[in-house]
Amino acid sequence: MKFLKIKKLNFLLFAGMGFLSFHLPARAESVQKISLDVRNEKLVDVFKQIKKQSNVSYLFDGKFSPQANAITLKANGMELKELLPLIFHNQPFDYSYDKGVIVVKEKKIAEKATAASARVQQFVSGFVVSETGEPLPGATVQAVDGSRSVQTDAKGYFNLPTTADPLSVRISFTGYETKTINLKQQEAPRIILNARQNVLDETVVVGYGVQKKALVTSAVGSLKIDDSNMRQVASPTRLLEGRIAGVNVSLGSGNLASGERISIRGTSSISAGNNPLYVVDGVPINTSDMSLFSFGENYSPLAAFNHADIESIEILKDAASAAIYGSRASNGVVLITTKSGKAGRNDVRLNITTGFSEFANPNKIKVSNSEQYISSYNAGADNYNNQYGLVVGQADYKVRISNPYEGLPDTDWLGLIVQKGYFQNYDASFSGGNTKTNYYFGLGLTDQAGVIKNNAIRKYNLNSKISHKFSDWLEIGANNMGNFIKNNQVPGANLGSTIIARAIEQRPFDRPFKPNGGYYVGGTDELTRHNPLQILNEQDAYVDNYRYLGTYYGQANFLDHFSFRTSFSADIGYTYDYTYYNDKHPYGTGVGRLVDYNRLIQNLVFDNVINYNNKFGDLTVSAMLGHSFQKQMSRSSMIDGRGFPTPSMQVISVASDIFDASGSIGEYALESYFGRGTFSYQDKYLMTATLRADGSSKFHRDNRWGYFPSISFGWNVSREEFMGENSNDLKIRASYGITGNQEGIGQYAYQALMSGGQNYGNISGISVSSFGNKDLRWEKANQYDAGFDVSFFKKRLNISFDAYYKKTFDLLYSMPIHATTGMTSIVSNIGTMENKGLELSINTNVPLGPVSWKSDFNIAHNRNKILSLLDDELPIAIGDNRALQVGKSIGAFYLFDSDGLYQYDGEVPQEQFDLGYRAGDVRWRDVDGNNIINDNDRLVIGDSNPKFTGGWNNSFSYKGFQLDVMFTFMYGTDVYAQWKSTGMANLGSNYAKDLSYVENAWTGPGSTNVYPRALIGLGHNTKNSTRFLEDGSFIRLRALTFGYNFDRALVERIKLKGLRVFATADNLLLFTKYSGWDPEVNNNLDPRYYGVDLFGVPQPKTFSFGLNVNL
């Protein structure tokens, strides 16, 4: 993949800034700022004042002078094009303006009549803008007495007829504080509305609709995407990091487009899937991993999306909000809403970002140098030989090593595969509309290289949304999104060992290249591990993903209170996973190997929804009924060919041997009926009830349908009379509901399956591959939630709190069965588990003189516990270091427990002494008390689930400057440093050594009780144990952004609406006790195995610089 040079983009940025500097004087006269303060002034005298402040001339026939009306007007810094209509709106003649000349001319007879009427009909006028100077089209300007009202135009201008002078008006706009002001005639002030700080009055997206937050009775988190919270991340869901209480984002690694796991209120299932449901513009989307061959690691299914096209992300956390999605909402719902055009507001936006990334803190993990390695290794050999009295020549004698190379080199293996990453992002959008048609078009390009050599992505995005109202009752629309992403991959944990492990575990005196050219090959005396440079340089591995997401809808309003919406949506994804190893690659088998993988997934959804809204006195009623049908079809094929005559012929048909080939076809369907009723009495007493029925083809017809109800209540206490008119906001909420889960099981899980192939003696046959279970049924969860939303100090302090309890039952799990059946397991419903937790969010807006300080803090606590399983006593071992056990959490470890070191041989039990244990070896906790250490002595201990998670974001604004500082934190989580147990902490292995184990190894009684002696040939000191279980708590400076919005008056001189420059640093600081690079990196994102670090690539430090332009 070719990448544009970073210097080119820097040139463009500086050139752009130069353009701003040198072209400011070259402006049109019409955008010059004029200030006037005149009362009963002659028209010609007003012209003279204008001429003094600008380069404008005027032509004014003297015959008009007696007819001119005196002018009373106050204007401060107005553009001439805005000022002239105010000057002439009450005159008996007209004007024209062109090329810096104002010409007064005769009005037509009809226009004179209008002017005469205008003398009688007076006005108050003005411009309504936001805090940043953006016009607010569609704002309502109403006389306080209610006699009349108007709306602002596309420029925020209004002209309200009145005979009063002054007139008291009330100005309101959605999302902004209402302002009451006295306006005088012949003045046109710029009126600034402040963004509303009362979060209760905002709207949030909910399932199949939108609600005012003041009327929401469930737990919904919301993040509005804007320039201040944009970050250099591959997947848009990573923008949620630290933003919403109870929502935790975990990563596979710091590689580009690496997989991620979003946990909403903890882990809810053992194996039926713990990912939330993702809904984009109302359409549930497919979230299958986009990496097929598992060459590297999991690949985020949302990495192809462009977060510049996203307007907001809502999180449905409790059952009351999520139950409308029924069977797929047990783990919460993520609603992604993309941007749309706004009537009366035409925008052209351009965003340019460039920057670089670097491997974070590469020297934190310290390895021994060559001299230390040899000394430690030889000490281990001596200890073994002396223990058993071995001498040179005997079979088990461990040979010492000496300096294999002259000069004893120290190879920086990590430095050989790490690089400085670069990236460039370009985003452009065009949006606008009128009372009939709204439109949005967006396009994006991302070009990025990672911090590991050969890791790179290139991404293209196209997005369009168009809606048109044919009449007051009929609207149609189409949303279309096309994405392409190419990911050049590097080996990850799915391939057995990450590329970093293959580098850093090399002996320090080994070298990658032979003196006369060519690679040293792993598994030889010259190189113990596979050569990482040989792997990176002699392969071509990438994933191409094409994705289309489209929705076509029609909506009709009828009978005053009803509306009907029908829509068809398609989510189509094609993935091509290509991996080629040439004959020099360790996995190329000496003849070259090509793995060619294809997959097509089509997800089709047909929705029909009818809505009813009405008000009966103080009671407001909203009801919704709907039907949905979803069908997913998938087709995949894989072919593994070996034996290629030349690396230049990377075509599968050239392979001399088709080593393996496979294919699959699958489909499933989901049919749903759902309804919701919302009731509000005086906006004080609130109730919402939902019911959804889902029928899934994954279950037998006797258990196919699942029913998922919910009910929630709210009380807006602050609207009670006893609270007073100026009271703070207070709303109390409570909810209950049932959600379901069918993920994590096959499309035909209830059916017995057959498979074919070379079954015996190269004769193709068919055999049973899995047992069916017609009794299989939905996994379900009961959830209770209670909370409140409150604000203080004129809504500058806002607090939300929630407490919840969720019990999941009929857990879907592959239950072990006796091997005599020919199978090892069968999918069944077993056991129950619970989640309970607390969530707190605090939002503040504190004025500090000219500085504005906005702060958002959130913290969440969650605990999950298994209540019942197959056997309520014995743990079920899963993997090397995990187990499931009643009373423990999903995510607990299954480890031997270390109790220090034996200091004297006499302390060692005879049974262990006979197995080679001596002073300096680890003293393991003997759980069953038989003096023999085996698997029966393992304990279910520790927990990869954090006790607390959260984030703290602070935004400081001063004039056009803005500083955003975001911290994220996690407390009470355990990380298993498997990179130590696999060799770095084993002083007897031929891997590189962790320096702390080399320098502090036991050498005699009392020398240490932590680091065992050096020993070769016996592995009893490197068991999976609590020795390698570490505290993974951390505080991370997630993002630091400094931006500047240029003054509006300055920007308008170059005919722009807005201009912002910024610089951002991501992952700048990390405070943690964990000895590895990154406590957030995970070898496996499955909650059962989460919390293991096997030398995953840490999240890089990223520095970006950018430009936001609004034309």
C-alpha cells in the first residue's frame, strides 16, 4: 500500500494558513462591518456615514430627498448586505447594489403602495445566532403577549410586525435556552442564544423513535459527536471510551482496526454472546468479525464506518429502553444516528487531519542483555547439574553456553519491527434543505500506517441521505452508505504468538540476517524463535471489506394523529481475506502457500410501523405498533494451496497441491411484532410500556417464539406545585423488563447436522457432526432499574444516578456429554447468573469570568456472579487458566496459588523433593493437602472484570480557544501477564529474560521470597499461577485537544462560515502498576478469557493536527 508523504499534507496546511493571512484585505465591500447609531437622521447623511466606514459609493438623485423618511437605526458591526434592507424597508423608493455602488431608484406603483403600508406597519428586527456566531434558522420569535410570532430565516434574521416600541419578545430554539428581550424599532441587534444546560429538555434517540429526555423513564446514555470529541480511532464506537457510565470499551491490541468489545453493564452470558445490538439509522446491522483466516487477530466490524458522518450515539442500557428490540437486547443496544440535512441551513464542511503515532513506552519491559542472559542460563544449567550430580558426557547433562559471537552483540529485536506510524484523514460533507427536501452527502478517505511494520489501512467512505415531502402527508427518503477498507495485517495472537512476542523473546545475542545474506531461521542453534523480520518481509496478508448499508422508506400522515412508515433496508458485506507466504516464510513450507478466503453476508430487513400521538387535556398519549422481518444469508469459501513455482504467481490455480478447501452456506430469519405506549400527565407523571414477540429460525417451532415485555415509570418532581417555579430539575425513574439472547449459537443449533469430506481411507463420506436439541430455548434476563436525574444552581450542575439488578436464566452453553456418544458437547440451556451495579454521572458548566469550564464525570460499579451451573460444586475448566464456578464471576482465573519460595531443602515435602523441588523453588499452595501439586490444587481466583470504570472530560473555553482534557480509568481489575509465564520469567528457557527475574533470582536463603532460582530442565516454577496475576488498574490521559475557532468577523471576510485549527494527543500518559505495556490489551475479547496479555501491541501514542472548515 502506498502512503502519501506526511510532508505533502503539512505543506497544504501551511499553505492554507498562508492563504488566510495574505487574502484577508482582498474582501468584498458587502461583507465589511458597519456600525450606526442614528435617530431621525436624513437618508443622505446615513449614506455619508457608511461611506466613511467603507469603500462604498452612492448615487442619490436630489428629487428623492424630500420623499425620504427619517431613519432611526442602531447597528453594531453589521454587514452592508444585511444593513441595506433595514435602511430601505420603510422608504418610498428602491435601491440596487453592485460593485461597491448603491443606486437609489424609483419604485414601481405596486411597490409604492407596499411602502405606504409599511409606514403604518412598523417592525422589530434582529439576528438570532448561537454562542459561536452560527445563525439559528427556524428559531421562534414571539411577542410576549402572544399576539404574533415569526421564525428566523436561513441567516437567523427575523422581522416581526408591531406598533409597540419597544416590544418584549420571547425567542426559543430547540437545544438552546429561551431568551426574553425588549427590542426597539429601527434596531437589528445580534441576539445570542446559549446552548441549553438542562439535559432533561434534550431529545434522545430510542428504539423506533425519538423522545424528549425530560419524558424518558429508562436508562439511556447519549454522546453527541462534534469536533471537540473527534479522535484518531478506527472504529466510531471507540469514541465512547470514558464517556457514558456503565459502558466499557476493550481492545484486542493497538494494531490498526483491531477488534473491540463494548460491555454495557457487565457480562450477561457465558457463551451466547456478550456484544450489544448495533442499530444504524434504525437498522440492526451485522457485526461478524471481518477477519476470516485469523491470521492476525479479531478485526472490528465497525472499522469501515466513517465517524465524521455520525451525529450521535445512544446507549440503551436497561430493559425498559432495550426490550423494544427483544431477543437481541440482553447486552444493551447501541444506536448510531448519522447526519442529515437541516432545512434552511446549507453547509459545506471540510475536515483535514494528519499526524503520527509511536509505540508507547517501549522501554518499560526490560530484558536482559547478552551477558546477563548467558550468566542466568548457565546458572540454571549449573543448578540442574549439581542437583542431580551430572557431569559432562552424561545424557541429561545441561550444557553451558559461551559467547557465540565475537563482541557479544545485543540485538534490539523490538526496534527492528517497530516504526513511526503516519496517518491522513480527509472528510467532506454537503448538507442543507428547505421545507420540502433535505439532503446530506459525505465522503471520506483515511490512509494510515501503524506502529508495526507492514500494518496499514486505507479506507474510503460515501454516504448520502435524502428525504422529500411531496405534501403535508407524504414523505419518502433514501439513506445509502458505501464503505471500503483494506487492512494490511501482521501476525497476532490468533496465530499462536504475536509478532512482538516473536521479536522480544529472541535471545539478545541472536541476529536476524546471515553475514552473507539471507535470514537466520527459527528453531535452529542460531535462532530459537521464528524470525519476525522474515515473517513480515516474506508475506502478503490483507483483508478487503466492502460494505453497503441502504434504507428506503416512505411515511404517510393521516387522520390528524396517525402516521405510518414502511422501510426496506439492506446490509451487504463482502470480505476477501488473502494470505500468501512465499517459500522463504516459516509457514510457507518451503514451497509457498496461499490461503484464499471469501465471504458474502446479506442482511435484509423489512419494517412497518404505525404511530399515534394525541393529547387529551393534561394527558399526552403516544403509541406505536410495528412488524419486522429480518433475513440473513451467508456464503463463504476457503481454499489453501501449496507449491508455487515463483512468488510472482500468487494465483491459487498455480498451486501444485490443494491442501485444503471448504465452503459453507447458511441463513436464518427473525420475525417480530412489537408495540410501545407512552403516557404523560402534565409532563409530571410518566409511564412507558413495551412488548415484543420474536420468532427465530434458530429454535425448534415449539420454542421458537419469545416474549419480552417491559414497563417503566417516571415522576418529574420539579414540576409539582410544592417545588416552586424556579426549582431545580428532579426526575425519579424506575423500570422492569425482560430481554433475550440467541447469539453465540449456530443457525441450526436445534437440528442434528451432517458433514461430508475425506472421512476414512480417502473415501468421501457423511457423518453426524453435531447433535440437535429441539428443547433449546431463548436465553432471557430479568432486569430492574431505579434512578434519578437532578440539576442544581440554575442547571449548571446535573447529576444522574442508576442502580440495577439483572438476572440471566436459561443460559445457552455447550454442555459436556460422554465421549461414547461420538460427540463432546451439546448446546443446552443451563444455569443462571446475575449482574448488579451502580452508575453515577455528573455534568457541570462553571463560568470562571471570561473562561467557561464544562466537565463531565462518570463512574460505574458492576459485579457479575454465576448462581447455578451443571455442578454447583466443581469448577468447569475452560482453557489453560480459566474456569466457571458457582459463586464466582465470568472472567475469574483458574490458577495455582504461590506462597513464596522454599528457603531450605528441609522445607520441601518428600513427595515434591522426589520430583525435583529444592530450596529456591516456588512453594505452591497444596489445596487438597496430599503434598502433591497437580490440577486439583488450582483455585478459581482473581477477576478480569473491573470493580469501577469511568471517565472525566473537561472542556475549557476562552474566546476562540478551547482545551479538552479527557481521562479514563479502571480500578480493581486483574491482568494475567502470560508473556512472563511462557518464557520471560523462566530462567531455564531459551527465551529472552525479564531483567527483574535475572537480577533478583534466588541465590540462597533469605535472598528473595519472590523470584525463584535459575533452573533448566524442570518447569515446576512456571505453572499458570498467581505469580503472574497483576493489578491492571489504571488512569489514562486518553485525549488532549487544543483548538482555536477563528473570529466570525474575520472568517466571513474570506467568505467562510467557520474555521477551526486543532492539535490532539491520544494516550499521552498512563499511570498503572501493571508491569506490561498496556493493561487494556487483551489476547482474547471473549469475556470468559478476557484479561490475558500475550505481548499484544499496546495502544500507540498519537499526535494529530487538523483543520475544520465550514464554507
